[in-house]
Amino acid sequence: MQGAGVEQFELHDPPTDGITSVVFSPDDPSLLLVGSWDKHVRLYDVVANQLRLKYPSKAAVLDVAFSDSVHGFSAGLDRRLKMVDLHTTTETILGSHDDAIRCVEYCKETGNIITGSWDKTVRVWDPRSNDSVVGKYMQPAKIYSLDVAQNKLVVAMAGRSVYIYDVRNMKETLQRRESSLKFMARMVRCMPNGEGYASSSIEGRVAVEFFDPSPEMQAKKYAFKCHRQKQEEVETVYPVNALAFHPIHGTFASGGGDGVVNVWDGFNKKRLRVYPKYPTSIASMSFNSDGRLLAVASSYTFEEGEKDHPPDSIFIRPVSDADTKPKQPAA
């Protein structure tokens, strides 16, 4: 399936309403967890193109995560963080927020789950413990996105606030920043090497930033326009809904409301690939653990309000080094 020349394909039995989150397992490159507005979580074996498991939630699922190939986590409008044993289908409610949970991430360094909510809190959970809440941390605004890598946690909020934490000491904020992007944040994703992060906004832009506060490193941060279409001198600007870093090469993909997926070399500030346009908005993306597959959720995200739109679909695209490896600068 992963050999050269294999074409992109659609997964069978996709969600029946808007797709919110697609995430590959960190240790099994064939397992994909999917959350949806249809109030279900689905587990796919993408190599076999098979729906392995489907389990319900009380409300729309806004985000999903794996800790390993056996344990899946989901949360959303029902405010509850749910853990499911994907072998036995045993469900455990780890706890709840006071409003919708927008994002769920697994921190492999600590073994904890981190959630961000519209209730303006970040909460940390230990799924191995009976008393699963480890900490609750107030933020200044609603949380739209968060991500964690190499012990660094980045939280993107309303009001353009970005807070950075060391997950080993969440009582203090490492850095408090204002987003480089002038409009509402859609997504934040950490570089796999832990040196920085990329963030995207509703206004067709992506910013690349670095944790090191030294003037030399801060001088390297930048932002760029993307996911825009020009017709007869009129430019349409689309939200950048999805970002995903390649686990091996550290390049990243962006997906927009224009249905386009780009792959970027953030080190050399170059676009490596633009894939043929998908049927509708890109809602979420994930590279698998060996970096050979990219899952793309093509699912209308209502940029233009209620209208007829293509069905919600998940595409699996084989990716090559040529698509994702940074180009060596000419000598």
C-alpha cells in the first residue's frame, strides 16, 4: 500500500456530518482516529481501508487523540473527556470542563492528557490514575487550539493571546505572547524538534515562531500569506483550518477553506508542494508516524454559511521525500 506510485484514496464509511479532527496513532502508522459533528468517534485501519470501531458521544466531538495504539481520547460539546480502550471498547470518563472542550493532546513526556476549553482553562489529566485531574490552569480567554512537543505546551486563545508553558511546571507561564497574526487563531502546531511552532488564522496566513527568547532567534520568526485565490483582480481569502508537521523532516502541511493542501519548508521559507484541490474545505490533517501517509479531512467548514456542499470525506495520500524533505540550499 505504501509503495511507490500508489494513488491517493478515500476511506470507506466516512462520518455523516462535519469532520473535526483526524489523528494518526503515535506508534501504529495504520491507525487513524476521527472525530465528527455526527456525535461519533471512528477508528480506521487505513492500510486495510476498514472502519475498525465506531463509538458514540452525547454531543459533537471536537477533538480526538491517542496515547498509544490501544487508548483513544475524545472530547467536545458534551464537556467531558472520554478515554476508550480500542481493543475492549471499555469507556472511562476522566472528568469534565465547565464548557465545550475544544482541544485534546497527549504529552508523551509526562504520559498526561492536556485539554483546552471554551471555559478559559487548560486542564491536565493522568489517565493512569483514579484521581485523574492533575491540574487546572486559568487562561485569559477561550482556548481555540493547543499543542505540545518536547515538554513545551503552546496555547492559542481568543484575543490573539499565546501562552507557552513547560509541562513539568505548569504553575508558571514560560512566555506570554501576542500572536503575530492579526486575526483569530485557527490552529497551532509545535515543531517536532521542540524549537518552535506554527500557527494559522482565519485570514489566510501562517506564522512560524521560535521559543528561544534571544533577539537572534526572535529575528527569525516570520509570517506569510497562503490559501488565497484571485479572480479578475478580486482576492478571496480563506481560513487556514489545519496544520500538520512531518514527523521526520520537520516540514509542515497547511490546509485551507479553499480545499488546497500545501507543503512548506519552514526552514528555507519555500513551498515544496501544492496538491490537487480537494472537493471542499480542509478541516483537519495528520501525518502518520513514519511520515509516509497524510490523512486529509475534506469537510465543509461553513466559511460561506449554509449551502449545498460535497460529502464529508477522508483522503489518505501517500507522500514521498520529494514532497516533504527540505531542499538543500545551493552551494
